[in-house]
Amino acid sequence: MKLLITGASGFLGQYVVAEALRRGHQVRAGVRGRSPLQDSLTWQDHPNLEFAKVDLLQRETLPDAAQGVDAVIHLAATMKGDFQAQYAGTVTATENLLSAMQDAGISRLIAISSFSVFDYLKLPDGATIEENSPLEQNPAQRDAYTQTKLIQEATVRRFGQTGQVTILRPGMIYGRDHLWNAHLGIRAGDRLWLQIGANGQMPLTYVENCATAIVLAAEQEGAIGQTINIVDSDLPTQSAFVQSLSRHLKKSPLVVPLHWSVLYLVAQPLWQVNKLLKGKLKLPGLLVPARLHARFKPLRYSNALAQDVLHWQPQYSFEAAIDRSCSKTDLLTTP
């Protein structure tokens, strides 16, 4: 199969390209320009790999990139900046890609969404997040990333009315140089960590496990028309994750634990006051109840559908993934 992979030079994209090559696919790696991807990876000269200069906001770069491919794995998105920047980099970029796919006669799409789209305020403590869990109904209470991912999903579903679409929702993707994430709390350098929450599962997927699931989704006909959550099988608690990270540091940080409900007791009245003030207070994300719940509410997560439909078993356990992430071994080589 010939795959066009957008966002190929990103953290996840590098591993998806490597996994697709390992599995014998031809890969057209979409990159915006000359990138470290082409200079640092041992497989840059792989015979089944070609690079294509792709700027999803410049439609004229897309026809050549889309020509002759069997399926598109769409990883590219904007995760930072204000709403306008993220809308352009996530929604407008996706619309341009879908238009180019239609012109090229490509119907198969694997689109990457996010766990951020769920409505965490509606979920009770201890609930299990599954594919049919409620989606956010009040996006304005969430950040720009959640808002644009919800719009992107709706855009992709419309394409799926005539195309062959699979939507994947990975949890927090971790790996080398991407070990700390927003579900843990606040990190003040390597010396002080404010850990918010303790016993809730972390909705994690190790980047190599996640990359395998994504390529499998392109291969499996049973994945067409499906929306599938991607999390690993042995999910650590917040405390276990912090402890494992600390063991790999030369000097363990001071970890200050704080129960997430304490923050909620502060956030809820401030949020109500801010509503009366018509949003004049610029509250930090930790003091916005919907965002606080999304990050720290103790929940559980299922990958049963991914295992069933994709025939996916995460290869690396949590501890093995942490070891690989902290090692000097090059993880991006291919046969």
C-alpha cells in the first residue's frame, strides 16, 4: 500500500513513518520543508520512502502529494497558539487535504483526533472512557485545542459519508523527550513537581505502540467507518508515573501532591463569579472546572475496541516504554 503521511516530521509522525516502512508499505512523507527528519534518521534513504513538500494551508502543494496514493494518514495539527491559529492549522488544513483527496480520487483516510473531545464534566469519578462516552457539549469552556479537534472530527465525518474513514483518538502520547504531560500537574523544572491527583489512571499510549495501531488502522478493512480510542493496556496511576520518572533522573525532584478536588473547590466559585462578570477574569486553565476535570478527574480507560478491530496488542509495557524513552538507543531504525 502507498501511504501519504501528513505531519511526518512531528514526534508521532516519525514513528508512524518508521512503522509503515517496517510493515512493507511505500511511504510519501509530507513535510513542510527541509527538516531534521531528513537529516537525522537512519532510514531517510529507505527505498520505499519519498518526501513531499506539503503545506496544508497552501492548496497548490497538495495535488502532487496526493497523486497515486492508496490512503492518507493525517497526523498534522496545530496544538499551540490562539483559536484562529489552531483553527487554521487543524480545521482549515484538514478541509484542504480532504479537497485534494477528492480531486485525486482517494477515499481512504485515517484521521487522528484526541481524547480531549470528551465531556469530562458529565462523567462520574471512576467512569470508564469508551468510544461512545459523551462528547463535549460546551466547547467554549475548553481550550482551543479541544474546540478545533471537535470541529475537525465533524469535518472528517462529513467526508466519511462518501469516503472510507477511520478516526483514531490516542490518549496522551509519550516517549523520548515527551514524558511529562498535562495530566500530571505542574512541573517547575527538574527540582519541583506539583502533582495533581494520585490514583486515577493515566490515559497513555507509548509512541511506538500508538504508531503500530495507526498503521494497522490503514491495513484493516474492519476499521473503516469506526472511531477507535488508542490507549495502552497497563496504564499507570499518576503516582506510579511520577515515581517511574523520578527513578530515571539523576536527582529526584521534590514532589508536592495535591488532590484535584481541592483545586475544584477553588475553581468552581471563581468560575461562577466569572460568569457573573461575563468572562472578564482571565482564569488559568487549572481554575476552569471543565478543563480541570478533563486533566485530573480519576477515570479509567478501555482499549477493547482497538484490540478487537485492529488486532492490536501494545508491544511495550509501561516500564519497558519508560526504559526505552530514557535510553540512548535509536528507536527509529527500520530493517
